[in-house]
Amino acid sequence: MKNFLTAILLVLFTTVQGQDIFSSISGTVKDTSGTPLPFASVLIEGTKLGVLTNENGYFTINKVPKGEHKLIVSFVGYTTRFKTFKLSENTRLKEINFTLQESTENLDEVTVKGKTKETQIETKGFAVNAINTEEASLRNIQTNELLNTTVGVKIRQNGGLGSEVTYSLNGLSGNSVRIFIDGIPISTYGNSFNLNSIPPSMIKNIEVYKGVVPVHLADDALGGAINIVLHNDAKTNFNASVSYGSFNTLQTNVNGLYRFEKSGFTVKASLFHNYSDNDYKVSGRSVVVTGLGGVQTPITARRFNDAYRSTGGRAEIGFTDVKWADQFFIGITGSDDYKEVQHGAFMTITPYKDRFLESDALLGSINYQKKNLFTKGLDVSVNGLYGKRNRVVNDTVSWAYSWNGERAIDFRGNEYQYTWRSQQEGGPTLAKIKRNVASIRTGVSYAINDNHKLTVNHVYSGIDREDSDALRSVLENTFLGTRDLHKNIYSLSYEVTAFDEKLKASLFGKHYQQKTVSVDPAIETDSSGNDVIVDEVVSSNKKYDGYGFAASYELVPNITLLASAEKAIRLPNETEVFGDDGDNVVANSSIDPESSDNYNLGFRFGSFNIKKHDFTVSTNVFTRNIKDRIGLPIETSLNVDDELIVYVNQGSGTSKGIDAQFNYSYNKNFGLNFNVSRFDLKIINQGIEIDVPNTPFFTMNAGLRYFFKDVVLKKSQLNLFYNAYFTDEFSFLTSQGTNTVGNEFFEVPQQLSQDIGLSYTFPNKKFVMSFDIKNIFDKPVYDNLSVQKPGRAFYVKLNYAINKF
């Protein structure tokens, strides 16, 4: 908290220094037919200021000094053009547009294109994929679905919209993979604010780091990290979208920003609302109706207790692109959600009825960023969140139900109730978990010169948790304990660029510290023989160190060798230590941290251009040497629990495998992408090496896209999409031996799901309409613990934008 207050004082002190002396320029680059030219190079002569146009041919260059300049635009296969312009003291934003003519030069040879922002990220040495969301923002696609198309990434989801989601990177999953929003752990925001609540239209790009994580995301992300980078351009804009589809699914979002050009005062806000009945059809070994005499009849049923609703928003005020700050915002974020629970960890023959969860969160935030603070090369950023989160578990119905939605009957034909008087074993509950949460990230970097840079980062996160239950007596609630968890992570890195920028390397170290405190009231007898209430305090304070490196070397233009390694630590999180009734998780106070030695070695070829053909190929070989892996118990058919789960240290083991990805485009209107991931994940449990259960080891994804111009209306664009997702068979329990009857009961079968869609962009580029069909052949799709996911579904989306990024 001291660092947080210091940063605030620093910001308040520097606000008196005056206004900006820079301007911005923007514009478009098109060919003679009016078609935008994506990834064209735009450079201000005699400076290091330059960008590439986006997929709509649009560019913005900020921090341009006052005075006269020459702007040069070039693109492979087109003649280079330049324009001279002047920025006066009163100019805040200047628009300059270019039209390029095709070059008559011979283009038979292979040429190399300039590096996009995503390419720059992917060639720094880390095993990372940078995902551009501009195209996805026009479709009816969730952020999690977009991530699921990324090589090495597998989204594990227990059902439809709003169900629990975990992320797997190269075999390491769950809490080993950290999710960030602009560098702040998303877990701080709570259950009611998640990736499916953030539409792709609000996201600039997504960075997926596998195994080795850079220091600007300082956290105990042992398996990797996914960083959602939101749009931060200081440009007035507005975007709104609404989609509706199968299972009564409605998703809406509105976001916008307004900047006062003279003062730099900026207001931005976003709102979202999601709802779904999630009443999709399910079938299989557990979806039965039990009749007289206990006879079980398989049926195809609709989920009837799985509705989901979430609403939330964020509002921020501050300044952008002024002398004392690139960004300074004070904001508030609020969210609320409601989720019905259809079953426990497995789909059992007696589903739940009227068990549901409610969550809400209210957090204040501060964000300060400034490059070249006080001196050239000194960059500072401070991001802080503080607020409250609440969660309620409601389970008070004692009647048993069947998958037909009616009350279950016993072998005599009588309706019956559970003796424990609730849907989940353990008794009726109105449990409430109150949390005070805080997260503060501070980063300082100093570029000594163009080739050397130092970065220091610190992240603090804290949770003060209090549990209660309205159905318990006053005496029982008096004896409910409190749970506190506080974590500090410090990191230091040194970056070097050498050999004409062919070599890029980063060396880093991290220090982890976590303190947990459990306080439980208890009755003891004092020296006089009287009963007194005392607090039993159990605390731990653990410290660990990690280190690593990432390096890349450009062997020849656009052929890059990538290598990275890290000794990574992952501390148990709040749910794993203290449990969570809402997610059917039991506490485990004795769980230990896990560690892993992570190694990556890969190549990146491209992007190359041969006439109208563009292609990129990348591959990565990886290994993870894991100690004390945290996960679900290695269960067999003899010890499996249908309802409750507990996180344990499974043992030590290894994950080894390979990723490969191929991207191809022709004439800028046809695209193909394909990726494959194959690995082995073995763990030594009770002296025996086994394959980790409930883990898909082989996945493939493929996508096709094609667009037509001037369909129905001139200057309109019709985009067609196709995606396929393949997951090989896997078992959610460890193998019982080749001669054991019934192993097939625990096998999740091979799966192939296919989606198609189209989007139509109207001539003014402001209005887009899209239509998607998910799982077009209605194939059964399963995930965690063989829970079935939605089948065929139809969605329509309308999107309206003004002054798009």
C-alpha cells in the first residue's frame, strides 16, 4: 500500500507541470480502387516515429513534435509516396490520407514484409502468440472461443455460457495459467467479471505466453499467462453491439471514449449484459430416468437449472497524451451475476434443482502511465485496484429430481427427499463469502540506450475473506473463521539488443512471497475451569526465488530462432487453500506450492510474400519438469466423488511436446490457418508413472476465411468464415489396466466440432451484421470430467461503431 500512495503523490505533484507540446497524425492508406492496404509502412522521415496500418488500412502516430515533417508511406508491390506537413502550436490531430498505385516492377521473387505489432511481440524470444481481435470483433464469437483457436491453448469449460472455465497451455492448466487485464490479475475482479464478459471489440490484442512469462506480468504464472490488452488509444470513439441466439442467449455491450483535444481530459466507459437459459440438450450414460424397481431409461433431456446472467461496467475519468502523463485514469468497476447449478463435478443421474450462486463486485481503480518521465528512457506505470467482492451459495431444496425435470421416484414409485435436506450433500446452505481485495502493480523501466534496458516490477495482491451462513445458528456463525491471503512478487530484468537488432535477449529474476492466515474461534477451559472463546491462528509465510531468460536471433530476414527457459513457482491460491462452496471445492490447508523448470525452443518463418501469396510458419518444442503439481486427485472408479472436488499435490512429472502453426493468405481476401499441439503429461503418483487424467493430449484447429467486395452495395464487404476444432480421445480417470472391464465408461470420445459464419460490412464501415452457426453437425462435445457442452446453435449479431480504433 505504501508503493500505491507514493505513486499517487507522484502523479499529483507532476500534474502542475503543464500541457502537452506534441500532436498526433492519423489517416488511411488505400489502393486506387479504394481497397484498404493493411500493414503498410508509415514513417516520419528523420525520426523513429512509425507504425504499420491496421487491417482496415488505418494508422495513428502519437507524440509527433511541432514543426514541419515528411511522412513516407510504402507497401510491397506499390510505389512509395510521401507528403510534407506542418504541425502548429494549435494542432492537436491532423489527418493525412494516401492512395498508392501498383508498381510495374517484377515481383516474381520472394519479398519480406514489415513486421506487424503482433510479429514484434512474437519475435522477442518468448514462446508467445499475439492475437489480433479486429476481425473477431465483427463476429458473434466470445473471447474464450477466440483463445481456443490458438496453438497450444485449450479452453476447458463445464457447460454453456457462464460455466466454470479453465485454461490449459501445453498441458499445464487451471491456476497454473494466469489471466490478466492490462497486467492486472483478472481474479481480482471476481466471478462476475470474466473473459466472456469482455467482447473482442474492447480488446486491442491478446498475448499468450507459454511456460516463460516476462516481468511486466510479474505473477506466479507457472504454466503461462494470457494478457488481455484493452484499447488505450486516446481517440474519441463509440461501439455498441447486440447478439441473440440459441438457448435464449442475449449478449450486449457498449463502450466509448471522449477526449477534449485542448486539455486532454478524457472520459471512457463500458457496459455489458449477458443472459442465457443454457437449456441445451444432453444425453449419455448419466442422463436417465429411474422408474419402478429402479429401472433406468436413457433419454435426451434439456438442462433445466443452468440459467446465467451477468451485468457490469466500468467508468473512468482522467487525462491522456498530456505532458505529465500518457494516461492517468481514476475509475470504478462494478459487476453482478447469477448462475444456476445443474450438477456437481460430474453429470449424475440425479441433477440439481434450485441450487444457484450469486456474485457481485465493486472496485475502485487508478492507472498512471508515463514514458520518458523526467528523463528520456525512464518509463513508469502504476495500476491499482481496491474493493469488495461477495458471493452467495443458495441450496435449500431437499427434493430429488430426474433429468426430465420432474421429481425423482424410488423403486416403489414414491417421490423422495434427500436426508441431508439439500441438493448437494452437506445440508442446506445460504453461505456468503465476503472479500476485501487489493491489487497494486508498479513498474519502472529505464532504457540506458537503444540496446540496453532495465526493468523493475512489483505486484501486491491481498484477500481478506470472511465466511458466514444465514441458515446456521448465531452460535455457529460466531465460530466461523476468517481467511487472509497476501502475496508479493518482485521481478528484475535486463534486456539487450545486439548485432544490428538481430539478437534480442532478456535475463530476469523473480522473488515470491506469500502469507496466509486462518483464524478459527474455539472453546477452551481456562485455569478457573470456565469455558472461554479463543482464536486458533494458523499462519504461514513462504518465500521462493525464480529466474529465467528469453532470446531470439534473426538468422536471415524473417527467419528467427527463439529460445526461453524459466524456473517458475506457483503458489496455491485462495480457493485451493481455503475451498469454495460455490464451486464444490473443499479446503486443503496443507497444500504445497508447485514448481517447474520450463524450456522452449522454436522457429518462426515469415511473414513472406510471393506475388499475392503471404505465409507464416512457426513451431515450438517444449518441456516442463514439474514438482508437486497442483490439480484434482488422481482418481479411480473406486474413489471418485460425484459432487465435491479438492485440490491436492498430485506428484512430480514432466510435460513434453510440440506446437506448430501455419498461416496463409492470398490476394488479401482468402485466408487459411492451421495449428496442431501434441504432448505427453506424465506424473509419478505413489511411485507409479501415469498419464495425467482429464487432459486432452492432442488437439488441432483450422480456419478458413474469404471476403467479397461490393456485394449488393458498392464499397460493402461480405466475409465468410469456417472453423474446425479437433480433440483426441482422453480419459477423465486414470487407466485401470487393459484387462479391466468398464474402462470405456471413463473415456471422453474423439471430438470434431465445426462452425461457420458470415459478416456483412455496410459501405460506411460503421454498421456490421453477422450470422454464426456453432457446431453445425450437432456433434456431442465434452470437456472437464465428461460434462457435455452445447450442441448446434445459431446466433445473429449487430455491431455499430463510430470512429473505430
